[in-house]
Amino acid sequence: MLPMIEALYNAPVYHLVLEALLVIWVLRLLFRKSHSPKDRVILTEAEKDELIAEWKPEPLVPPVDPMHPALHPRIVTGKAMKTVTVDGRDCLNFSTHNYLGLIGNTDVELAAIKCLEKYGVGSCGPRGFYGTTDVHLDLEDMIAKFMHCEEAVLYSYSFATIASAIPAYAKRGDIIFADMNVNFAIQKGLDASRSNIIFFRHNDMNHLEELLESQAKADLRVGSCQTAKLNCFQHASLFQDPKKAAVTRKFLIVEALYMNSGDICPLPELVELKRKYKLRFFVDECLSIGVLGASGRGVFEFFNMSVNEADLICGSLEYCLGSLGGFCVGSSYVVDHQRLSGLGYCFSASLPPLLAAGAMASFSFLESNAGKEALLHLENICKTAHSLFNELLLDLEQSKHSSPNSPIKHLYAKDHDDPEDFLQSVVKMVEEKAIAIVTATYLEKEEKFCPAPSIRIALASHHVEEDVRHLISVLNEATSALSC
Amino acid sequence: MGMSNGLKNGYSPEYMGMKTDKNHNWKELHNYEESRAHVSIVTVFLTYLSYIILCLLGYASEWLAKFGLLRNGLNVDPRFGENYVPLYFNNWESIFARHIYRRGREYCSRPICSVPGAMCTLKDRYTPDNGWNFQFTGTQTKCVNFGSYNYLGFAENRGPCCDSAKGAIRKEGLTLGSATRELGSGRAVEELESLVAEYLGLEDAIVFGMGFATNSLNLPALVGKGSLIISDQWNHSSLILGARLSGAAIHVFQHNNMASLEKVIRDAIVQGQPRTKRPWKKILIVVEGIYSMEGTIVNLPSIIRLKNKYKAYLYLDEAHSIGAIGPRGRGITDYFGIDPREVDIMMGTFTKSFGSAGGYIAGKRSIIDHLRVRSHASTYACSMSPPVAQQVIAAMSIIMGKDGTHEGIKRIRALAENSRYLRRNLMRMGFIIFGHDDSPIIPLLLFQPAKIPWFARCMTEYNVAVVAVGFPATPVVESRARFCVSAGHTKEMLDQVLSAIAEVGDRLLIKYAKNQVRSKLDCDPDYDCE
């Protein structure tokens, strides 16, 4: 105590004065009324009540056109196999996603029924709370082995699979390079991730390389706020400093077989680019597993590349495998993360065991001889249909880039003022001749880059050349009748 | 005491004006508030201390592993050494997952190999390396199942529901393979939609294949930029995701607190949109019927009064309350005796009370028509599976009595009796139980993180399967065990659980409210249970 008081006496005057001023300033700050931005205008209760009484909300939903086709759907009775009963009429089915003909397959149905007799229908809980049955674990093992990957994660809804997987890894501040033509589920995943999304033109590897190069240059530049000419495919926060770049994850998201255009991604070039620029590569193989490749293992087998080039592969059980649900496969490092962070996995009830058992039977079919035959049939009919559509169709055309291997064929109207209306009428007329086809439906206002209207043909291994020729002749009849 | 009909459950029309005294259930709400307040500061302190110790151990373990002094079962990045930006960083979230959650992981995601009914068979597994990996022992344990959502006991593998689901597989296959707006409208889904509308007493309904997707894909179709969503503090993550995806602004009010809700609404209308100050296009209040972690029942009469006063819209998520509450099993509106048309949008799922999967939204025809046209799920996602839809049709018909029996009413009454019996007895034993008397979800507070797996392990020794959860599903301090009562539980099973919990409770020192119970019994001899 004494040395302190001595020090006070011995200190120079200016020192003491400064200290005293400091103490006074601190006290002033402590007792001053803090500035709160909310205090700008204080309304009286009467004024508030007036504002509340004046406020008039919009109606909850806008009025809907009573003749909208969604309000008058075509009712399907019975199974959606090669022949489907639509509104009471038996039609040749070119609209159901059933590429290997597994809807109605007896083995699949028997497996589902047997599972139902043991587990009931619902799983009654999310995976974390007694909703995990051994059927789910077996199916995950089966998928992982089939795809030659370490681990698989099963989701109960195909839409939720990729839409939950992307935001589990990509957060605010990360950069995602995505193809323009990605499907709606991926777009919702991109929205949920809050990352910076940079779209590149569909399958245009030069454009992608340009964007990657400019991003790489920006990463090396010190300091932010660099302005440059931005086109609609770039985002202003592209430019950052190297320190930030070292913690910014970069992703590349493509579809193997695009639902919206029926073509295949240029996988070798994509893998080269992702290696060069160190991107995490996510591939959405919803349509390609069970379709592409000699044994149906997807786009990597199709291009003879190792599946380890992808960080994450998302697949679906709904399009090809005659069941419902989706899955993600990859290395354990990547996939295991979703068991805690995939929203659609943690907070949703698990897939009903009977659907999982059906999917297991489908995978067994795929690995059997009958499955390999079905794959061959599918490949043949897809290629045949591709060339027949190009040769014989009159007022409809395929896109130049559509792949002959794709079971999804988009037929666009040639030079029409109102293609959507025209195509809807074609569909109606074709249905009267007992063929069921659909136009591809989109939510125009919600899609980021809405595709052009088209008729979407879904081929299957049970279709033969006569069916396709019959379809073409009926389509030609309908389009010529409507054009006059 | 058994079930009460309509008004005798305590809610009378006066309740809408919130009179407090004679109301049996209003007293319950106060009781719930009180039990929160009487936790001793020592318990809270010890809980925080436990978490701090676990965190420090986690950081130490990471540090040691970095220098190779400690081996752990972490997965290695296959691109390690190739100059990629790491996919996960060493932040709090990953430390938590790897070192705190991992220690108790054995009792999470437990696989079963039977129907998830009132009894279930657990496939035993053990961890040779402290939670990093698991292996099956080869044995199975039959347990009383208090973990699955099976309120009315429809999780069965035989009976009329199963037979009709089997018939649907044979007649209509496992899937229609098409989106609803394309060629995915089947007979089963059409029948289900009209049955759901009839069940709820509303004009129309639309169904989807996944309950989570029902919320996350339809909220964006209902509100957009320029609108406001006012959501409860403890809303489910599907509602939060749907609200975020919609682009609307989100304000949060305190859980089930009507004063907080009114303040939020008033402030929102008076202030308008942030920055531009324009008036909001519309305000949507989003609440749940029964909250799955709290076991509380939403205060629907007050919310409806508020929504009518301020011209807001109401979205009610009845995931846990449809079928599980109300004298006829029609949910929250049935429980309070409110006309279901007062609620603008009623959403629910089929997973919990109907033993199936999927979700629905019901309301006025104009709203459902709008969703048929604008919903993301009906445009892009495959329609519901026919056997799954058929199971719901069969279960709902039984509840409505359409099969000519009284099975439905019997199940509803059994569920109500079971919930009340279990809850009252647990409270009497001195546990802190959250939630309202009539809710079939019974959360029992554990507090310390180590008690979460410990409780689950002890209960498994007594052949009872329960769910024990901690952070982040619940607030940090309030880890809990949750009992989901089912109509399929018999009195013997409930007594088995009660005797097991009594012993486990003494062993784990979780009877935090024992002293308060003793004092209550002293001054109110009527405080007793059936």
C-alpha cells in the first residue's frame, strides 16, 4: 500500500492529469444513455392501434385458374407398367420412370410383402430414435458394395436427398460451381446452402474453365473489393484474399444424366478440371444408376473411370429401381457427416422398411443375368429411339446434344408461337389413340433457368422398336392434324 | 379415471377469454411453468461444468491426435495431402460431434429387427473403441418400446391395415413412378385425400410422400419475399427450413407464450418491413400442435383469438397431435372444441399415429388448389406409394369407426389413459416432467450430459427402450429422456417401466423434484393420481 502512495507522489504532473481525465471519461461512458437505433421514433399506443387497424393483408393464396391441368389430373388405376390404365383407358406407357421395368416385378413385390409381414408399414421414427431397422442397414451396405464405395446413407425421399446433402457441406461463404441445367431439387439444395453459386453454361467446359481461372486469379490477389466486368453468371463476392481462399471450400455440382435435357455430362473433362482447381465433386446420379455402364453402375462405369474421383454421389431409388427414396454414396469421411448434418436424414422418419426391401430386391435383379439383359435391352431401345426420332419425326425434334444412351428423350416443338399449348394438345390427342405421354412440368417462376417446354418420353427395357415406331406415327398424325 | 368427452377435458368456451380459476387444465399450464423454475442452481452449475470438462477433454484429445500421441477412429480425407481445402474444420461443431456426441453414440440410432410396436426387439451392438465403430454381438433384446412414435398402436405386422396394404402392393405396385402432376395420381392417393379432408372436417386435402418435405416444400409456395413468418421458438427443423427457403422474413416468439406472440405481431405490423418500412404482404403464424421435445400442447384458443384480431394467418403443424389427442382423435382442434375451419392451414404427418409415412395439408379448397398447382413436391417429386397410402386409409377408417367396430375409440381412450397414468406416476416419484397432462409425449429431465447414455443403458437392463437426447436437439442444460406412450402399451408394461424408473432414478440421482412433491402432498391431500 505504502509504495503505491509513494509512487503517486513521485509521478510527474502530466501523468496524473492524463490519468484523471481517463477516469472521468470512463465514468462518462458508463453513465451515458446508450444510443439505440430503435429509439428513433416512439409511437404512442393510439398511433400503433391505428396502424394495426389500417393494415390490410393480401389473401393467403392468389386465385387459381379452375381449368389448370393440375386440378384435373389423369387418374391411373392399377400398376404403371408397360400398359397403364389412364382415366379408364389402357394405354402404352411412355411416361412412367421405370427404365428397367421393375414396377410390377414379382420378386420385388414379394420381397416387399415379406418385409411388411415382419415390420409393418411405417418405421415410426427418425433414424436416430429406433427408426433404424436391419433392413435399412443391409440396404446401405448393399448400395455401398454395388457402387464400390465405403459407405452409403439412405433417405426416404429422392427430392430430399440432394437437397439435404448440399447444405450439409456447403455453408455461407463457400463457392459452388453448378451447371445451368441442374434439376429443381439441386437448385433447392443450392438455395438452402447460402453459398455463392456460380452457374456455367450447360456442358460448356470452356466456360467452366474460364470461370474457374478467374476465381483462381482472384484468390491470389491480396485484398478484396476488386471490381471487374461481371456477367450474369458471376457473383460479386467472387473476389477475396488468399487467407480467406484457404478456408473457402469450392464445389462442383453436376448431374450425370440431366433430367431437363436428356444428355450426359462430359465426365473426363469435369474430372480434369476438378483435379486442377481442387474442387469437391458432387454428382447427382439419380437417372444414371441402373442405366449407364455395362453393369448399371452409373456414369463413372460408362466412362471407365474410378468412382473415387467423385466426393459424393447421390442416387435415387425412384426412377430406375421401382421403389421410393434416395441415397448418397462415397467415402466414409464425406458420407458419415450426413448422419448428423443432413436435415432430411436426421429430422425425418426413415424409409418404410417394405420399400427398402423392394429396393434390395431391385439391386439383386440388377446384378443378376436378367438384370444385365434388361440393361442391354434398354441401351438398344434408347439408341434405336434416338435415331428413329431424328429420322422420322415431322413437327417435333430432339435437341442436338441429347445423348443416344439416355432413356429420357425431350421432344421440342419446331418453330411454334405457343409451344406449351401445342404440346399439351398433342398429348391429349395421342392419349385418345391409347398412348400415355406427358409434357415435362416445371414451376416457371421458381426455376432459375426454366427449360423450354417439351414432351418427355421415358423409355424402358420392355419397350421394343415397334412400340417406338407406333409412337412416332401417332405423334406425326397428331402434330399434322394440329398444324392445319 | 378414464376419458372425458368433449368439454369435460377442462376447456370450455370461456377458456377463449382465458379465465383462470376453475379450469383444470389451465392449472396444469401453471404447473408446467413452475417445474421449470424449481431446478436447483447446483444442478445447473454441475451440468455446465460437465460440458466444460468434456470440451476440454475433446480439445486435448484432438491436440494429442495431431501429434500422433493418441489414436482415434476418425475417418481420413481421401484427398488428404492433395492441397484441397478441408471439408470440415476444427470448430466447435465438429469437436462436439467427435468427442461429446461420440461418447454416447451407442444409444442413438439403435437398430431394431422387429415391428416398432409396443414391444420391439433391439439388435444388440457394442463398441470396441469408445463409440467410433460398432459391431453386432449377434444377440437380440426384447424391450418395451417407449421410443417409437406409435401413439395409436397402428405399427402392427398383422391385422386389417396390413392386409389392405398387401392388397395395394398386389394391385397397384410399390410406386407409380411419376410426379403427381404428370402421371402420378393414383386411386389410393385420391381416396386418401378425400378421406383426410373428411377426417378433419375440412374442404380438401393434399398428400405428399414425406412429412419433412411437406413442410419444407410447401411453405415456399404459400409465402414469399415481403411476407412475414412468426414462428415458435421450438419449431421443428422442417418448418425452419421451409421458412428459410421461402424467402420471407422470420420473427420468433417465446415458446407458447401468448404475450410474447402478441408483442411480436404488434411490433411487426407497426414497424413494417425492415429498411423499406412498407407494410407486410401477409403474416403467417407457424406453430405445432404438440412439440416433440417439450411435450407441450399449443395454446390454440389464444392464438386463434390473436390471429383474428390482427388479421394474420395460421399454419398448424399437427405432426404429433393428429390422432393422438382429442376425444375423437382429430387433433388439437378436437381437443379444444374449436371449429377446424378457424385454422387456415392444417398440416400433419401419417408417421406417428397411423403407422405409415408421408404428410398432408388440409384447408379451404382455394388453398389446396393453389398448392396442387404451385407446390414443389407435386411438380417434381414422385407421388406417394400405394401401400403406404392404403395403410393410412385403413387406419383412418378404423379411427373413424367406418369398419363398424369401436376399435378406434378404444385406442384413443387407451392412449389418453396411458399418458395420464404414466405422467402422474412419474411426477409423483419426484422427476421433473415437462409438458401438459394430456400430451402423450413425456420428457423427463436428466440435465447432466453423462446421464444421457447412462439412463438409456440402465433402462435397457430392465428391458425398456427409451430415447435420451441432449444438445443440440434440446437446450444445453436441459438434456432429457423422452417417453412416447402408445395405445398398445398395457398396464403391466407401464408398471414395469415405472418400477424400473424408480430404481434407476435413485441410482442416477435424477429425482430432482422429490422435495417439492413431498411438500405438495403435505398441503394438498387431493394431489394424487388414479
